[in-house]
Amino acid sequence: MNRVVVTGLGVISAAGHNAAEFWKSVSAGQSSIGDITTIPTDLLTIAIGAEVKDYEPTDHFSAKELGLLDRFSQFGLVAAREAIAESGISFEGERGERTATIIGSGVGGQATLDGAYWTIYAEKKTRLHPFTIPRLMINAAPSQITMEHGITGPAYSLASACSSATHAIGHAFHMVRSGMMDAAVTGGAEATITVGTMKGWEALRVMATDTCRPFSKDRTGMVLGEGAAIFVLETLENAQARGANIYAEICGLGMSSDAMDITLPDPKGAARAITGALKDGGLNPEDIDYVNAHGTGTAANDVSETKALKLAFGDHAKKLAVSSSKSMFGHALGGAGALELAVTILGIRDGIAAPTANYNEPDPECDLDYVPNEAREMKIGAAISNSFAFGGLNAVVAVKAFEG
């Protein structure tokens, strides 16, 4: 089994247009949730979100390129460029053939799909943009990344709702660890702040009307976000051979299915995924210092996740620093796990547990240490990042500080 390390990290989100901006905002506990400005809001009952503000596509792509790129693919490409450039990895020759590209997304080109429906049903037009399908397909982001960087190994998307990115990263990790691949470009991308998507989430009645307050007694629901986070994973041997900077070591993956309900989470299913990640990573519960929680801010999720942590960690649950990054940059659905793993890895690097923003008052049913409102300086030797999706699809990645 190969040891697998992270040598590159790229981010674009409501909290920042690159990894440095993102981490500065998140570690300061700054919420990037606000009024939606990128789409018409006259049909919306709830018009708040965590948008990537001041994003100009023409700063990153030519007009010709933009004809083929939905917003979610643009985010994936921008984050991948940063991760690959920072890693310094080259995909020439055999390395390109032995690199996988696996990107998670819950719905793919939602803006393209939303626009196409408007064109047909509202404007009564009979023809769509010729690249409608290449723009909206869920595999558009990994395909575009491979073409831009000449990566010729296996490439595909994973879609498992809000666990998509974590499942994708886990698959990539296992491929590199097993020796099937030497490296992987992996993560998640999502851009679902569209009128149609917002109306769908409104109908579920799980959306907050003001902001996202995970684990706080006065929480009122989740807030949609968008963005991408991409990582370069490599075998330790290859990374050291080329003198690459190493952020952290990915060491475990846990996955499970609740097999219970399409929307209601089951603590036992989530606990199985957590326990699986620890076992896969050769970790004991007491080895974990920090948990980046799924923490959506809904009534059901936060109580269920608290119960799951108690089931998986026992008495050690009370000693964990637990935080929800969705309080700051919203819920990016299929991209959420990647953004949250970025928070986890950067926290390990800098010895900082990111906070749960907007936290007002304890909930008797959520009685763990949620790092309320202010980041905490602490050594993080090992951590997990949780993703729990509709359909009862759970994925957890375990990460630890790199020690040569």
C-alpha cells in the first residue's frame, strides 16, 4: 500500500477566489452568506445564498471557451489550475497516463439546464445552444480538466448528492494507495444557485431565511452555496522524489448507506462511515482531534450528526473540536465535501480549528464542542471530514499531519 499525500490545493468559493483568500476568510470566521445577486429573485421566496461574488468568467476563459463551459465547470477548471500549478506536477509521458481525474458533482450544469428550460418553455423558442449537452453533463468538469492539462488516465464524475466530492476524493485516494495510479486530480465542483434549483430547495422547507447556524438552537435551515475545491494526490514516493510540498496525508475512507429514508438521516449509518474511515486509516477514535462536520444547519441533520459522533467516538466525542464550514460558505451540495476537506487540510497545516460561525445558543440535543464563532489554535494530528447525503449515502475521509 502506498502512502498518499496532498501536494496541491485549489479553491474558488464564496469565501475567496483562491486558496489563500478562502483560508483567510474561513479561519477568521467570516460568513460569506448574503443576498443573491447573480440570478433574478422575483420568483424566489428565499433569496439568500453563498455566491462566488465578483467572479468574471472572462478573466479566466476566452469567449470561445465559455461557449463550452457551464459555471460549475468553470469553477472546477479554476480550482484545478491553482492546485496543479502549486503542486508543480507534470503530466507529460507516462505520468499523464497514470493520473486519474475524479470530480464529484451533484447535478452538473444546472445553470445551462435552467436556461434551456427557460428558452423552451418561457420564450417558446425551438432551438437551443448547440453545446447545451456538453455544458450540462455531470462529467463536463473532469473532461475539461483532462483536456486542459493533458491527463490521459481514467477520468469520471461521481454523483451522490451532498457526498459526491467526498466519494470522488475517496475513490482517487484508493486508486493511488493501491498502486493503480501514481497521482490523481480530484475534488468537487457545483454551481446550483439558479431559479429552478432554488425553488426546488424551497419546496423541501429546509432553507434558512436569514443565515446558516449549524448546531445552534435557533438554527432555521441550510443555505445554498457554490464553488469548487480540487486537490492533487500523489504517492509519497513520487512527491518526495520531485521535492514537492506536502500539505497532509490522506489515510482513510469510510462509506455506508443508511438504507432507510430518502431525506431523513440515520445516525447509525453515519457512524458506520466514520468508523470505517478510522479503520481504513489505521486510526483509533482517540487519535482524532478535529471533525469538519457535515453540519447543514437543519433541525434533523445536526442532531443526527451529533448522535453519530457519539456512537463512533464514545466518550472521546466530548473531546473533539467539531465545526461546520457551511456556516461561512454555504452548502455547495456535490462540491461541499471538497471545500470542507480544504478547510480540514489547511487547519492541519496551520494548527487551526476553523469555527462554526453564527452560533448563538446551545441546543440540548447538540451538546458537543462546536468551536463557536472564533477559530481555535490547536495541534491537529488527525481529523475527519464528514459528508452525509440525501438517499442515506455517507462518505468520510480521514486525514493526518504528514510525518516523514
